Amino acid sequence: MKMTVLMLITLGLAGCYNNEKLCEEASLYEATATIGTGYDEFELYDEGETLEPSYGMQGGQHIWGAVQVTGLIPGNGEMVSDSFFGDGDIGGGTGSTTAKGHDPLAVEFGFSFPDDLIEPYSVSFTDFFSGDIEVSESFGHTVFIDLWDIADTYHEEAEISVSMSVTVEDGCGTVVTDSRPFTLEVESGYYYY
């Protein structure tokens, strides 16, 4: 008897997530993306605004990537971190994250540089967004940027305009994009030389 009740509860919970119904609901909204920045919240930045890179403990540099979308299903689940140290008791560092749940979104941030002196590149993530179909967002993505290469390449410039772009695809196959330039101070690449 206990096994039958447990199976019915499990089947009932598994049937709660209906991708087809969510895709139908999402189609009622205009699908859009707005690129931004921010570690612990989505922050819209003005076109041409100067963004300060963040520096990692091992000398890496990055911009915090964030995106806000409308008309996409935000997925239902969480990103689970795997620790470098097994159960995470020693040091607490994380190695990678895995999507656990339904319909994580594919997110790709990219950078392009003036006169294509540095080849454009992108960084991809998988994430569940916070919010709902009407408006949801994701933030705190480490989008690596090589300030040393930028300082070497654009050494005659005080600052350059860098274009950051984002592409998001949800579980319905809906794809949205956005891009916006920001200003980067070139000499910031020499801070850690």
C-alpha cells in the first residue's frame, strides 16, 4: 500500500511540469532580451557607459554578465555545484555546475572589439532564470575578458568601445538576442602586469 501511494505521489509530481502548456503561454508575450551586468542582480547599463572589470584570485579578469528576458519560459530547477574537493568540506571551492530540473536556458555572452583587432569570442552557460514568463532574469555570469591582450593590442588608446552581446534560447526553442556597447579603459589591463 505504501509503495502504491508513493508511486502515485511521484507520478503526480512528475506530471506537474507541462512544457507544451508553458510554450503556449509564452507565445502570448513578445520575446525579448535586454543585456546588462551585475553580480547579485540584473543592472541595465547605458550604451557607452564605462564598465569596471572584476579580477579573480588567480589573475583572471571578467565582466559580470546579466540578461533580462520576456516571453521565454524560465525553466524549473536549479544549478547544482560540484566541489573541487568532493563533498565541499575542504576549501569549499566549486568546479562545475549541472542543471537539475526542467528546461534550463542556453545563454551565450560575446564580446567584439574595435576594428576586429581582437577576434570576437563568446562564453556559453546553462541556467534557470528567476521570475516568470512575463519577465525573468539571470545574472552573475563570469564573462572572461583578457585585459592584458586588450592593453597590448590597443596600447595607443586610453579607452575603447567594446560590444557585449547575449543570445538566450529557452526550452521551447525561442531565441532572443541583444547587444550593447560599453567603454573599457585600456590601461586597466596593466594593473596586474
